[in-house]
Amino acid sequence: AKMSKSLGNLVFVDALRKEWDAAAIRLGIIGHHYRTEWSWDDDLMPASAARLEMWREAEGGHPSDVLERVRDALDDDLDTPAAFAAIDDAAASGHDVRAAADLLGIALAPGR
């Protein structure tokens, strides 16, 4: 359904902040390609929070080329889904993803 104020189905960031980390909210919002239509769903924030936790757990891991892969994805029409996939792969392999997350404006330190 179309989101509108009159229908009362808008999702406001200030309401999300009461329950979710700001970095998880950012992940949820920028995780879709800007040229692709998408709809908000109830699974978005739990999935974003889980992704954020995975990235945080990888902080301090082994160095890798993830920052370069994220830059390449962003250079390719701001492909944030590809950038997220590169960070997910690096984090799952135990590589440090802090610099790549920083490039996306994602603070890995809780509460930032």
C-alpha cells in the first residue's frame, strides 16, 4: 500500500530510534539501490540489526581488500547492495570491516 500521512502508515526515524540503533536504521534505509522501488516491511529492522552485529563482531579481524571492493561497488552507480554484500562476505570470513563500514557512514561502535 502507498505510504502516506493520511493513511497513518508512515515509518518515522524518531520512532525507530526508540527501539533500534541508529546504525541499524541507516543500514535498513541505504541497503536498497536508489533506482529500485522497495517497500518497508517488519523484517527490515531485525535483519539490519543482525547485519550490524555481524559487522561489529568482525571488527579487529584480519585485513582484506573489502574497502576497495566497497569503493568499486559505490563507483558503479552507487550500488549499496553490492557494497553490503562485500562487507557481509568479509565479515563472515573474519576480516576487519571497520573502514568499509565507515565509508558508508555506519558507526560500528555502539551508541555512536
